[in-house]
Amino acid sequence: MNPFSSGTRLRDMIRAIRACKTAAEERGVVRKECAAIRAAINENDNDYRHRNLAKLMFIHMLGYPTHFGQMECLKLIASSEFPEKRIGYLGLMLLLDERQEVLMLVTNSLKQDLNHSNQYIVGLALCALGNICSAEMARDLAPEVERLLQFRDPNTRKKAALCAIRIIRKVPDLAENFINPAAALLKEKHHGVLITGVQLCTDLCKASADALEYFREKCTEGLVKTLKDVANSPYAPEYDIAGITDPFLHIRLLKLLRVLGQGDADASDLMNDILAQVATKTESNKNAGNAILYECVETIMSIEDNGGLRVLAINILGRFLSNRDNNIRYVALNMLMKAITVDAQAVQRHRATILECVKDSDASIRKRALELVYLLINESNVKPLTKELIDYLEVSDQEFKGDLTAKICSLIAKFSPEKIWYIDQMLKVLSEAGNFVKDEVWHALIVVISNASDLHGYTVRALYRALQTSVEQESLVRVAVWCIGEYGDMLVKNVGMLDIEDPITVTESDAVDIIELAIKRHTSDLTTKAMSLIALLKLSSRFPSCSERIQDIIIQNRGNLVLELQQRSIEFNSIIQKHQNIRSALVERMPVLDEATFIGRRAGSMPATVSTSSGASLNLPNGVAKPSAAPLVDLLDLSLDDAPAPSSSGGDFLQDLLGVDLSPASNQSGTNQASKTGTDVLLDLLSIETPPVQSSSSPPDVLSSIQHNKSPVASLEELALPSSLSGQATTPVAAAPMMDLLDGFVSNPPKPENNGSVYPSVVAFESGALRITFDFSKPPGNPQTTSIQATFTNLSPSVYSDFIFQAAVPKFLQLHLDPASSNTLPATGNGSITQNLRVTNSQHGKKSLVMRIRIAYKINDKDVLEEGQISNFPRGL
């Protein structure tokens, strides 16, 4: 026989596929087998249809496409023989899913089989329906499934209950039809039927509030009795697992009781006794018993308050924490995190066990235990628990130190009883894991130190001692360098000694040695070295005897490759050499930092408000406020979150934006070239031609004239914006039209003469209810210039107020906008706004017009912003 004929047995095909040594060889075998099956399908081969479908199912499990055999499933299902139906339904469940439209064809066959006299065929149909039932099939076949819930055979009832669960999940509206049949299943003696009936009732309670109330009133007592019977039942070999009778039924019953007792005190009272019995009598030395105990604990924590039961449940979780199985300990930690919100005092009793879990070898348990310890700490236990965590920090794994350090720092900051304890604990953390500490943590430590004036001497001495042994911890070095720079004289003179301190002798040279070590250490980063230079400058005033040595150390960085360090070195050397009269004032101690302000900024609770030139302010959701940016910058998305101060001029804004100097360029005698200023840099950045600087004004004068609504002397030709935000036209002036960086155009040139447009109108932009139409015309004798009349129409039922139109064009185009006819756009197309534009194309005949637009308006005082690009201009413009 041909090994790839349709009559090949399934086992022969499997042997041929498994004998393949490469993926390509396997694909070849599958391809030939699929070709043989297709040929048999085309020939309508009835003899081997069931065998071919079995092969297709195996091929499907290998991941190859088998859609061409879907109709064969339907043909086998329609057969009257049980073996063929069995293969057909198996193929239906495997090769199809509920999204396939071909399922509509099988609904009638399913209905016939659900009413079949053979209970095994009924079982096949129920299995298929429970696996691939769609919403449409559920509505059509729900009555048959409801009837089968009362069938004489328990296996059929069990399958019907599972099928009903699928139907309810697909169509929750059908839940009420299954309430009474589901309640009847709860009285079953057959465990298979009972467990599916309990699951069906659980799903009904979640899908329907009426079903929940019905089962609470009618079935709670019966469920409690059933659970009691199962818990106290004698040994039954058919249901026994590890010495426990049917733990699966135990768990299903507990889950249903949890749903019924949640939010209902009466139902909770009925189940208290049986829950206590299950919690105390279930053996915990087997996994099946632990599963029942876990579900019992979750049920106790979910139903209405019973203090004694909850303590019992938390004690069970405490026993779980001592289990050798990592999975049991992990689920216990998860449950304790939920329980701590209900009964924190009971959880506190297991604090020692939870702390041991922080030191576990399993990373998941360590992290979960650390989160639980974080929730357990309060003002009364912060000191012992923090000590335990810091002691473990010394021996913890490197990959765990980051999380552990973050939690410890957060706890110290949150529950610190006094500043000296806060400083001591933070120094321990910095000494052990300073490289894992985030910047805001050591920033906060410096703020606390600056506020603790009576602890300055104690802190600087403690840091000096810590630095002797932990010089590799970057954050510790930074805090120590800052404190020695500020309070180095206290370190040398032993000012503010406390009773708990041991005396220490530090000379001025020793203090400078520490700073020199920090600045010369090859692992120090830029921040540490920069702070060290500042500390040296301060010590040069506090330690006059070491001034020359400090100057030598600073001079060594004058040739540093890092510009920041080079600049600091040169400037600080200049201060030491040439400005002795002001040095002491420059290096005075930092004023006390406002601790409340710093904490507020860290928490994001102090949103800044920046006033705009018009007096309005803009608050942003993330707490950062910025004024309305200049239209030029805003349109091109160049506005920054860090807004300039209200008093900043336009030049200051550009200077902040680009970091360039906008001071007037100095005129050199004998030359005609002016220095390139910040304005030129901005224009180059935006691909805007730099206007020639006239002799009467320098570029900063342009910005000044714009800001004070004076007549400008030059033209920014690439970007044009509306004349004013209010839509009112400004007074025409004799100067050339000029775009105002802050307020638009200050001039109102006359409209170009329209000699009749030969170009078709274009709907340039349309979104929702806003439509923009462009009409074109050309002035005589100037083909490079195009006059455009923009018409704005509002098709929505709401009026658009504060209407603003903005546009930007590429470098080869020049754009000028006239003021709009109004700033209010009527609703439902009962009026329009017109605005004239004039575009000059320097690449006329080579490049077409293109424009980017932005439209802003308000609907019922709500700001709306729309953007788009227009490129559908007629040819020849």
C-alpha cells in the first residue's frame, strides 16, 4: 500500500513523522499526507473519513494548518454511528473554536444529539457544547441543557452542569433559567454531580444578584450540612486522597460558602462552626490538607467579622510559614498581606517568622516577606525591626540589596522617632549599601543634618569614622564630603561632643586628606568630584594653614577632560588667589534647608504656578506648571516643562531654551558682518532664513520691539501665526509685516487683489465637525505668490469660542496670515470664519505647497486642540 494513501493507518503516519531527522523532512511527510487527505475529501471517501480526520487532528497538534478538514467533522457528526460521531465531535473540539462561522452549521446536529436516546451520544454532544459553545449556540441550546440537568444518568447530569457553566459565562442573562435545577444538584449524593453542581451555583452567584440571594436563603444550611458530612465521612477508597475524603469537593464547597457569606452576617454565622471544625481537624502534613486549610483561611478572612476565627486563620498561616515547601510559604505570605488590613495585631505575633522569611534563599519569598515586614512596621516596633533588617543587609545577596535598601530607607524616613536615630541608621545603611541608595535618599539625609544644628559635630565625626572603612560606598562619600566641607572646623575642634561618643583626634590635614582621597579615587563619579572641589574651597577658608595645599589639589584639575571639573577648578583657584576679600563670605555655611519644603517637593504636593504675561496661570496635572509658550515654539513642540520666570523677556526664553547668549553683538570697526546671535541660532534650528540686521536695530531689539508691540525691523518669513488671541486686528504700520513671537503679527497688510481664481477649491482639513476650505488666486505678474482664503465651518451643535488658527511651512516657502474675521465660530454651519493667507514659493515649479496647521478652540469652556498636515494643494501653486 502507498504509505501516503488515504488508507494509511494513523500509527503508520505517526511512525513516518517520528522517523524524520530534520524539520524539512517532517514538513515533506506532512505535506504528502495532507495532499492524500485532500484527495480523499474531494472523492468523498466515506470508508476512511474517520481515519483521515484522526490524522488531521495529529497534524493539527504538530502545528500545521488543517482548516480544509473542518467540514469533514460536520459530516462525521451527522453520521448515525457512535464511533464516527466520537471522532467527529473530537475533531470539532480540536480543529474549531467558537469564532468559526462554520459552527452555525453544527447547531442543528447538536440539538438532535442532545435529544438522542443513547446517553453516550448525548454525552458527546454535551462535551462538545461545553468546549466550543458560542453565545448564539448558548441561546439556542440552553433549554436542552436545562432539561438534561434532571437526566436519570449521573454522568449526563454532571456534563450538563459543566455545559451550563459555559452557557452562563457566555450569556449571563440566561442565569435565572438554571437557578432551580442548580439548587436541586446540591442535594446529590454522587460526588461528581455534586462538585459540578457546587461550581454551577458559584458561577450563578457571580452572574446574578437574584441567584446569590436565593442561594443564601435556601441553600446555606444545606451546604453547611454537606460540608460537615464530607469532613466527618468515614474512609471511602473511591474518593480518598492522602487520607482526606474528596479534597476537591471540600475546596469547592468552601469557595461557594465564601461567596455566600461575603457581606451577609446571617449566612456567616451559619458557617462559623463548620469552618472552625475544618480549620482544626484537617491534617496539614499532606498537600491535600494544606489546600483545604488555605481555602478555609481565605473563606474565614472573606466572610463577616468573627475575631476568634480570624485569629485561628492567621495562626494557620503562621504554621504555613514554617513549612519546608516554598509554595506553601509563598501563598501564606500573600494571604498575610491581605490579613494585615483586617487584624494587624494577630499578624504581628508572627513577626519573627516573617523576618526569617526575609532571609530565605528563594528570591520570591524574600521579596514578598520584605513587603509584609514593611507593612508590619509602626512607631512602636520600628527600632528592633530596622535593626534586624540592617543586620541582614550586611550578609544579603547583591541582587537583593537594592530592594532591601529602598525599604529600609523608606521605613527610617517614615517612622523615625528622633533625628539622631535617623542619622545613625542612615549612616549604617550608607556604610553597608551606599551604592544602592537613590539620590533623593542622601539628599534628604543632608537636609535633616542641616536642620539638626545640635548634631552637626556628632554627624561629621560619625561620617569621618564611617569613611575610614567604607570609602567605596559612593553615597556615603558624598554626604561625608558635604559635611566635612560645611562643618570641618567642628570635626577638628571636637565641637558638640555627646556622651555616647568616643573621643577622636582629627587634624586639619587629616580632613583635607579625606577630601583629596575622594577626588583622586578612580571610581568617583562627576558628582562626587565636583562636591569635593566645593568642600576644598570651603576648607581653604576654614583651615588657613592648609590653604596652599588645597590650592595645589584644586590646580591639578585645571586640565581635567571633564569641562565641569575644569571650570570649577579654574574658578575656585581664582577665588583663592585673587579674591581673598570675598572668599570668607562666599564659603559661609549653607543656610538651614527647609525640611518641609523638601519633603513636599519629593511628594509632589507643591505644584508650582507660573504666571503668564497676561496674568493667567497654568497648572498641569503632574504638578508642574508652565505658562502659555510662545506660539512659534509651541507650534513646533519646542516648549519646555521648566518654564521661565514671569519676568523673563523673549530673549531670556530663547536663551534658556538653547543655552545661547542673546546679548547684542558688538560692532567691529571696518567690518560689515555682525556676530551671529542666539536669534540666528534659533532661526537656523527651525530652518528659518535669518533676516538681514538693519543698522538701526540689533537682533535683541527685534525681540524687544515684538514684546512691547513696537514696529519690528526685520521679518521672520517661515512661520506665520494669528494677529492676536482675541481675534482683533491690530493697527497697520508702515513697516514690513513681521511675525510676533509672543502675540502674532503687529501689522495688518491689505488683502491681495483677487483677479479670479482658476484653481479649484480644496477641503484642506476635515475632522469630526470642523471643516477648512481653501480658495486660491494668483496676483498678476507674480506666479510665485499664492493668495489663499481659508473658510472655517462648524457642523457641530456647539459654538466654538476663542478660535485660533496657526500654520507653519518649510524653508522654501514664506507665509503671511491676515487676522481672522472673528474668533467665534457659529454652530451647525450657520456661519463661518474667513482668514486670508499669502504664500510665496521660492521653488515654484519644482516643489509643491505643503503646510502644517494647528487649530485651537473652546467648547463649553473646554479646550480642544487639533493638528494636521495639508499637502493636497492644486498643481501649479
